[in-house]
Amino acid sequence: MLHGWSMSNSIVRRLKEWARDVKRDVIALWLAARDPRVPWYAKALSAAVAAYALSPIDLIPDFIPVLGLLDDLLIVPLGIMAAVRLIPDTVMADLRRKAVTQSKPISSAGLVAVVTIWLALAVALTAWLFLPRR
């Protein structure tokens, strides 16, 4: 039984490390969006991923079963992986070092984008439900 505990403890430790790395990389991407050494297309993707990840609200709320966790477990990590591939390795290593000492910013742009998407969906749904069809 002790072996099983040791294995689950190892899994928990790795998940915590992964979560810490994701948080660090989000901040590094936030820094990358402002760094002159980063190509414009990598800046654009970095800014989008960081804005979404740092937004105080999610596009898919966490209380929605399964889908609510999809952005945290799939969308954000895939966005990070794509953006990191576009940034030169030496620059990304430097940004990761800086990200460790940087406090976590809050993205107002991400908040505005998510709220805008939700409002657009609400307007479209209302129009679809209540406007007469020909």
C-alpha cells in the first residue's frame, strides 16, 4: 500500500509542477508580447493567450461540467505551446527567468474580449429566439 501512496504522491507533485510551469509561461508570454526581440506574429499570439489566461473570467465558466475545465486543461496549455514555439529559445528562457519574479498581472483586454463574446452570443440567441422568421 505504501508503494501506491508513493506513486500518487509523485503524480500530485508532477501536476503541481506542471501548473506552476503553466502559470510562469503565461506571465512569460505576457512579457513576450511587449518584448522587442519577439517577432510580431509571436507577439500577437502571446498577447492573445496571455490575455485569455489572465482574464478574471473564463469564456467557458468553470461551473459547466467538463466544458468548464476544458479551457484550463486544454485551450490555455495548447495556446502556450503554440506561442512558445514561435519565440526564439534564448528569448523564451530569459522571459521565463523574468516571469518567476514578476507578479501575476490581470488582463483587462481579456476581460473585455470575454464579455464582448458573451454579449454577442446573448444578442444572437435573443434575436434567434424572438425575431420573426420568414
